[in-house]
Amino acid sequence: MAKTIKATDAVRTFSDILNSVKYRHESYTIVRGGKPAAALVPVETSPMRKTLRELKAVLSNLPRLGKDAESFLHDIEEGLRNQPHVPDRTTWE
């Protein structure tokens, strides 16, 4: 469970906090104005640390969009092709 610390206290004791995160694998939620502003977690447990292999597995488990997606893509491409020309300059410049 993450410890909560005020931003001003985090600034004053940042070196100690960083050591406890790195060596004791502790996590901190930094609050500013009573609201969570940031999280300081060990890099090994960070949810942002994913491999390409893990990404491939996540993407392969997403639901398929089916024929509706193909129709939607067709409509988008057609709309892009049929847009009226917009001049680079206007009379307001």
C-alpha cells in the first residue's frame, strides 16, 4: 500500500523517499492541495513498464470490430476524399 505524503514534505525529504522506493520497494502518493498529484513507485512494479511481447498479447485479446468497423473506415476515407478545398489564406488575413 502506498504511503501518502504532501508535496512540500516530499521536496524536503526527496533523497530519503527515493532510497525507500529503490531499496525497500515502498510506494508513495504525492498530494498537492489535498488531491493526488503523482505516484512514486519502484520501477520494477510500474504498470508503465511493459514489453513489446506483452503489448502483442494485450492487442491480440482485444475484441474484433467486425463488418461495422470496415464500413466505418470506408465512411471516414470517403469523407476525407470529398472534403472541400480550404484555401491557405482567408480574406481576414
